[in-house]
Amino acid sequence: ALSPQAAWCELPCRVLLVLTSQRGVQMYEADGSTMVFWHALDVPELPAAHSVFARGIAAAGARFICVGTSFGAVLVFDIPPKGTNVTLSEVLEQHRDPITDIAAEQGQAPDGAGDLVTADDSGTLCLWSSGEEFTLLGKIPGSGSSCSSVALWNGLVAAGYGDGQIRLWEAGSGRIRAQVSAHARWIYALDLAPLSGKLLSGAEDSFVHVWKLSGNPDTDDIEIQHCHTECVTDTQVCGARFCDPAGDTFAVTGYDLSEILCYGTA
């Protein structure tokens, strides 16, 4: 089956490699040697033309891994410290459209801000607090464009959209704090470097940008400063990730590209 996503999920007690596909969710030990868990998608009654897949992966809290689905549900798996006794502990059903991405807090969440954000094809964002039961803290409605990628850092949600916009939202209040026309085409990848507040964006326009997020203590404004650009010629960028917590290096790939390109920003 087509495997649209893979991610290492780092929990305090263990690291798992999680794959999503049209058939479901697979979890492996971090080196990929042993399958720990397999979850087949329980397909609801959908029109024949509706494709079924899992998409969006994030570790949350002390022992949970969250995975999104094409029917808008977010599956919450409870991960034991060792062994294969993974259980589906909860299903979050606040989205009406396919989940596109899920992100956990990478910094320090302010009081009341929550530590998980989920996004869907309509551009709707849901903000959650993880725990024995996940609590919905707020919902940011979509504005007509799909939200393809999200990141969460120090109570700030960075969201990349199909119209090329990056918007920054306050996780606690849902208030928009900043917006930039970052790309000419669909943004497919966002990543955040937790030590520096750098933001990486990659899009169909073949450009990869590095931005710096910072707060202005005098005005309480959030500022986005452009730092660096790379153009991957004739390539629709579909994946981009920082390679270190400070955001000094990053890796990029694209559609029909059989390699991963690595760059430094120094």
C-alpha cells in the first residue's frame, strides 16, 4: 500500500517509527527491525469515490501517539514503556474533513495553551490538551484554503496553507498573530527548530525558505523575519525538515525525486 508518511515518535520511555498508509498504521522499533503494532483502518460508510488513508503523526504527552485519518478522526494510541501491548485509547472526532497534519508542542506551552494541534483539508485547526483524556481547548475555523502542515512552539501555532500563506496563531486564544505570503504555490512542508525559533517552509513553487520567529517585548507583536532561501530547480518540494534543533541544517525532497538534498544555512 502507498505509504504517505513516516515519522519517528519520541516519547520519554521509547522511540517508535510510525508509518501511515491507505491500509492503516504500522509501528516499528526505532531501527525498523521489529513491528510492534498494526492498526487497520475501520472504514466508515463513505461514498465509493472517497479514498481512505491515515495521515498526520505526532507523539503527545508522556505516552501517546496520535494519527489522523481521511474521515476526520484522530486516533490516540497508548504506548507501553516496552512490548507490543499498544491500545487505541481514544478517538478524537472534531474534524469533518480529512486530517492533513498533527503537531505537538516543541517548546514550553504557556498555561492554558494546550500541547497538540490538528489540521484538516478545510483549513480548520483544533487545539488540544493531552492527558488520560484529551481535551479540546479551541477551534480555529478554516478560511477557504487547506492547511497542509502545522508546527507548535511556545504556544504559537505555525500553519502553512494551499494558497502559499503562513499564518501564526496563538494556541491559547486562537487569535491570529502574524501572516506572510511565503510561497507562490501550495505549501507542503513546515518544520520548526525548537532551540532557535526558526521556521522552515517548502512548497510546490520549488522554493524552500527559512524564517525566524520572534516576539517584540515592547509591542507584544510576533515577528516573522526571512533568513534564507534555496531553490530546488524544477522540483515541487513536498518534504522539508531541519536536521538539528537549532535549525542550522535542513533536508529537502520533492515529487519524483529519488534523493534527499541537505543544506546548511551558515
